[in-house]
Amino acid sequence: MRINVSGHHVEVTDSLREYVTNKLGRLERHFDNITHIDVTLIVEKLVQKAEASVHVSGADLFANDHDENMYAAIDGLADKLDRQVIKHKEKIQGKNKRNSVKQIPDEE
């Protein structure tokens, strides 16, 4: 999994990059088919924003979060993406189960 971190009106320091990598690296625990993640960190006056696009097999997931603190925004973003990845995995597994179940006709 490749994580690309960029900044808009903010310098992406090594500590920020490492924090994002650690937080979003846990997404692989839930779903193995993540190809790459694009993260953008944005500063607009007093609001710190974090946006991410996760490219997985079968879909592209997007989430954003904002806070007064960039680290809190990254935490919120990671939680949102965590829920989306779990939901996507369950959706895929549900489709696979539906396709594998054979329907037996009712005998009368």
C-alpha cells in the first residue's frame, strides 16, 4: 500500500507524514486490497483539514475531517476511513455469499 501525503498552505513535516502513515496504515488490518491512499492536508485560517482518497479493488473511498488541530483532524479522518473500509469489505463479502448460495426449488 502506497500513501501519498501532500499539503495545501502547509508544509508537510516528517512528523506529520509519519503520523498519517501510522494512522492510515491500520486500514490494512481490515482489508488487504488497498492499492494506494492520497492524503491532502489543508490549512484555511483557523481550520485544519485532512482529506483522503482510498483506492481499493472495486471502489474509491473518500473522507474528510476538520478541526482546530491537524492531528485531531487526521484522527477523525482515519476513523471515518476505517468505517468505510469495513463497510466496503462487508458489502463485497455479502455479494460473494449471495453468488455462492444455490437456491433449492420448493417441492410441493
